[in-house]
Amino acid sequence: MKRILLLALAGPALGVMARPALADSAHENPDDVVAAAKQAALALAPPGAQVTISQAKAAAYMPACTAPLSVAITGNAPYQEAAVHCPAPVWVLYLTANVAAQQLVEVAARPIQAGQTLSEDDVSLAEKPVSLFAGRQTFAGAQQLIGAQARLSLQPGAVITSDAVAQPVVVSTGQTVAVQVKDGGVVVSVNAVADQTGRIGDTILMTNPGSGRRFSALLTASGPVVDLGS
């Protein structure tokens, strides 16, 4: 029986299937190619995920590989590509890996209207198939959403993604707030006036009332921040 070994390497995930010194036949075994691709995909998949690999009928027309098969996995769940490489003789087969995984994410606990400000009662955690939100940012805690504004209406059970909500306004134009100024390991707090309204993640202009100097600050959950070292 052939043994499957997985190696963790930088870059694309790479799986290696150990091969016997001599091939059993003149052509490659399609089952071995599928097994190598599945093992590599499972190594990247979340715990409990189910992986389905497309058939490798073309392998039956390839010369038997006399060295370990390697597999490079690319793409994002649920649909990934498995490139199965044979180093001797050289050939490559491309298979599709379908990863059926579940993830714990925040969903709408009740109907949410566009423009509504979210409260803790509006959201709840639920396991949902990754295929519902593949490639989009989700949330794993109510604290990330409290005070956010819904950009569109959501039905109960709908996965809340970053494009469905706008972060809450944390600073308004004309408001005086404490700004953390970081320079290496030194942090100084200064008061400044916001020249713009902003949400968490925005960069806004602010004015030092003492000097009249204007500067940009990044709005974070803990307040405006200026990092002189960045």
C-alpha cells in the first residue's frame, strides 16, 4: 500500500505521496492521484470538513510515476485546485477539490432593515456552510457589530458580512477627542479636533487646537491613532 506524507511548506500547500521504487504497471493509477490530492486538501481544510476530489481519468494515460507525487493546493474554499505533479517522468494533472466546511459566524437573529443600527439582540452565532460567504469577511463576535449600521436588509439566519454593514461613527466633525501618538515604544496622548466624521477603519483629518497643525489619524476601536513609525 502506498503511504501518503504531507509536508508543510511556505507558499501553496504541498502534499507528497511516497511511491514504490518500481511502478506496478506502465500507467499511473487514477486512485493514487485522487488520494494524494484529497490528503493535501484535507491538510488545509477546517476540522470536520468533507473534501471531494474530481475524477482523475486522465491519469490512466500517464506513464506511471516512479517518484513521490507532490500536490499544490491553490484557491479558497469551497472550490480549490489541486495540481498533482510527477517529477519522473514529468507530468502534471489538475483536479478540482470541493471543500464542504462549516464555520461559526454571526447571523441576523431577526429581520434587520437597511439603515438600522445593530444591537446585541439583532445578531447571534450559528454554523453556516463556508460556500455561503466564500471570499468575504465575516464576524465571530457580537461586539464587532454592536452599533454598526446595516447597509441592506437581512432576513433571520442571513450571514452578516463586512459589505452588509457599516462600522459605527466614532468621531464627528468638530468633536474634541484624545489622540494616541505612537513613536516606537513611546505613546503620548494629545487632544485634537476632528475635521471630518469617521468610522472605525477610516483615516480622517484632525487639527491640534494649540498649534493649528493638521494631521491624519486612523480611527480604531480605542480612538484615533497616529503612528509616527509607520
